Amino acid sequence: MQPLRHLVPAWLVLLVALVVGSSAQAQELPDFRSLVEQAAPGVVNISTTRVVPSRYQQFYGPGEELPELLRRFFGDQIPMPPGQGRERGQERHSLGSGFIIDADGYVLTNAHVVEGADEILVRLNDRRELPAEVVGVDSQTDVALLKVEAEGLPTLALGDSDGLQVGEWVAAIGSPFGFDHSVTAGIVSAINRTLPRDAYVPFIQTDVAINPGNSGGPLFNLAGEVVGINSQIFTRSGGFMGLSFAIPINVAMDIADQLRADGHVSRGWLGVVIQPVSRDLAESFGLDTPHGALVADLDPEGPARRDGIQAGDVIVAVDGEEVERSSHLPRLIGRVSPGNEVTLTVMRDGAERRLEVTVGAWPDAETDVAAGKSAGGARLGLMVGELSEGERERLGIEAGVRVRQVEPGGAAYEAGIRGGDIIVSVDHRPIASSDDLVAAVADQSGERALPVRLYREGRSLYVALRLEPR
């Protein structure tokens, strides 16, 4: 008897194999239909309106009368761009996404989605549009908590972002370019990513298609749980290029809980100026591999100096958790509540030591921090100390405050201001105290950059400081 396979045409065997293989492959691919059906009602569209001054207001100031010289030529009709009145500001609109975390109307989104907004409108999946108020924002993690007046709203289940693994399937729902409830999917490309201007967030990197309007929307795992807030993309074109970054939901909810309870975030502070450890530096400090955060300087009033940290120490662990890179240290300390004690493992003189340090809080503008708080968060993000008369005489300057600490990612950091600099003037106004610095930025709208004169390493220089718009 001939084998059965000899009685079946070869082409039919091949066809059956292809069909079976395709079916097996299809079974391995995720089906997002039930996830979307379950989660979509809890995802919202957020539209904001911001009124910016007209050109007339920017030049003459609000409420100013037409100058006499122009009145002689134009009467009361100063030439303005078409459709723009003298006293009417221009409205700017933007779109983003968010999601409901509490049935009583609490909505989570990105801080940059609502930054500077005069009006915020939340559109639900059932097409209701509700005005929203800002409960609080944290610009350092880019998290904002909103509140709408409603009850019984659909909420999303929250997952554990610490359990995410590279290669895991994830999906996003948002409003890219205003297209409500668009669904995109991909995988987790990497975890614990540190971005240049975001020292406090261990980002989730994905290849989920994220575009303008997706910001603030949820990132889901296959169980339909929110594991992140879509926040940033890497792009050279303005659109998606395969690199998307989300804020882990564990980080975001810690911030949201603080905003809901206090309206602001308390972040731990050591009072150290740190720098990366190169291979050569690692060898010189007795490290097997380049890791940790090298303490370059300390605030004389800070917790680190008080509890025994010295310049030249390399901080390699916090409560036993390794500091892989210098950028990891602010994240590890920032999540510690002020007043709590941590164990810092440091390398000093080639030997490992453990020191107990009580973490402090970032001082506010009422002490010696020129924070210039606005609805959008810290306007400067630095701490300063006043100069003694002897220091001013030695440096040959009449005024100035010394920069003790610069918050990574803040306006001062972006302008190039660093620890140890002396701020002599802001917008041509002499700065002799922290109060002067607060006053110099308090009335600034953020519409233009401010010239800041610094004294650094024996020479003067100017940098351009651009504040967050009001």
C-alpha cells in the first residue's frame, strides 16, 4: 500500500501548511477589540483656549491710550493686522487627551496640555462637554490633575507599571490631530529611560504611534489596565517616528495623590551638585565600572553637607538601589518624602561607606528659593543664597545672588544657569537678594526672553532666560 501522502497533491499539502501556520501566527497576535470597548468611555478629549496679548497690547500694554504722536497721524485708528483689534487678544487653541481616574470627575493628563490655559474643556466619549478646573500641576513630571463637575463617570483600571517588560504589547487611545478615540498599538521598546530634561521620570519607551493630540492619553497593557501616560515623542518632522515615551502610571498616581491632597508636590532634596562618572573618573575613584553620581559641590545649608556627604564622594546607591547613572539620583531622592531618612552608599578614598541622610524639601520662595510660582509650576527652578559684603568686595560687584542649586529641566537650567553662578541682574534690574529675584520674574508674562547677567569664574556673561508663559 502506498503512503497516504503520495495520494495527496504536493500543492495541497503546501496550502494546508500555510493555512495552519497563518492560523497559529494569528492566534499569537493580540486582539484589542474588547480592550477598546471596555476602556474607550474613560478616555477624554481635552481642548484648551489661551488668550495672548495683541500686538498693540504687547507694545503699549493693556489699557494704554494711543500715544499722542500716533494720534496726530492716525487719529484713533492705529494700523493693526487684519482681524485684530487694539485691545482684543488673540485666542490660541490646542488639543490633548486625558482619562478619568475617579467617578466624581478627576481627570489625569499632561501638564503641558493645560499649561497657560485660560479655559479647559473636557469632551467625554458620550459627547458631553464639561469645563474643567486645574487641581494642580507638576511640571517636573509633566502630570496635571483636572476636575470636572460630574458624578458616576466611567473610570479606567490602573495597572502596575513596575511590572512592565520589554517586548510586551501595549495600546494607546487618544485624539491625534483632533481625531477622537484613535487606537494605536505596539510593544514596550525599553523601560527606565532618562530623557535630557526630565530627571524625575523613568520613561516607558514604546513604538506605539503617538502624535500631537495623543499627549495625556492612557497607555494600556493587554489586560486593559493603564500603565502609563503618553507624554513625548522623538521626532524630526513633527510627527511619529517610532519613538514614544510614557510616564509610568505608578509615578503619575503618586503625583496625582499629592496634587489632590495638597495642590502641590513635595519632592526630596539633598543639596548636591552632581556630575556623571566617566571611565577615567571611575578608575580614579576606585570603581570597577563607571556608575553612580559624583558630588561636585554641596549647598552649605543642605541635608547632604549636614549629614556628612563630601565633595568628591560618588553616590552609588540609595537605600540599596543602585545609582546606575548620575541622572538616576534626582529620581531616587525626589520620590522620598522630605523628613525621611535614606541610606546613601558612597565611594570615598577608594572605600565604600554608608551614611544616613535625612532628606530635605525643596525650599520655596518664602525662604531663599527664587521659584516665582505660577499655575504652571516653578518658573525658575533654582535656589539662591545672598552674598556677604566681603564676597561682593572680593568679586568687585555691587549686587548679586549665588546660585546654590538648579532644578534639572527648569527655566534656569535651560537658559544655561548653573550652580555657583552669581546672578547680577535680570532684565536689567539689579539683583541683590532672593526677594529681588522673585520680584524680577513675578510680573513677567513669558512672552519674551529676559536677559540675565551672570558672573562666572571671574568673568561676566549674559544668558537668555525664557519663562513659562502665564
